[in-house]
Amino acid sequence: MSNEFVVANFKHVADGLQEGQFAVGERRNAASLDDLEPMYRELLDRKITVTMAVIGPDGRPGLTPMWFDHENDKILVNTASHRPKCGWIRKNPQITILVVNPDNPYHWVSIKCTVENELHEDGPDGARVTAQLNRIWRKYTGDEGDYGLRDPAIDEKRVLFECRIDRIATFGKP
């Protein structure tokens, strides 16, 4: 069972100008991603490169374009274990992900989440880490094979961060 989280729906101008536009118009609790309005929920399953923000060593957000995945109301972040952002996430396990509709930048979902679990490809849950990586590879590239971007100079291992959703903000219409 997932934790409840808050969904803040911003007032948008898709239907014209309004008083208080671009401010939060409504807040409500949700227990699942399925509780999102369909026009926002559908963005989460599209093949959209999202932007992930983590706090870097200088205290500023580090932004990374990445493939997006979720499962059982958890946000999944899969990265190579040798990359600096892996350490940044461990040091400050709060992540924000922005999913922007590529057909309309005024239609988006922002997800604030916290790492709950870290799985290692070379650990007991390694098969799950690899399977998730291969699944998003196939979704985003259309290639039916296994993930094809491992660094050939090293024995690259992956880490899968499972994240609890803390808060979601939504804006606009498709």
C-alpha cells in the first residue's frame, strides 16, 4: 500500500486568463498515481525524456535528462553506480522529476519523491535492476535487446533507487 501524497493543481491559462493564474488552485490527497486526472496520468506512461533534479555537492540542484519509469506507485531511478549523481542521491535522497509534454510545454507534472530503497545490480536484487533497465531501454529506443549503453571501458554496474512519492504538482492541458 502506498503512502498518501498531496497533489497540487496549479491554475493554468489553457482556457483563458483568470485571477490568480499560475498559483495553486486546488490541493487534494491521493493514494496512488491512478488518482491523478487522466490528462496528467497519461504523461507518466509516455516515452518522454524527463528532467531529474538532485542536490549536488555545492548545494545547488543538478539537473539530468533521463528516461522515466514507475512501478507500484514508486518512482524508479536507474543510474550507473560510478556516476557522481549516485553519491549525491545517497547524501540527499530527495529527488524532483519534471515531466513536460513535448507537444505543449504548458502541460506538465512535477513529482517530488524520496528514496526508500537502493538496489544494486551486483547484489541479491541484481536481476531486478537489470530487468528494469532493459525494460526502459526497450520503451525508449524500440530496440528489443538488452540495454546497449554500458560504458565499454569498465565493468559498469547499475543502481536502482525506488522512491516514495511525497508531492505532485500538475499544470495545463494537452
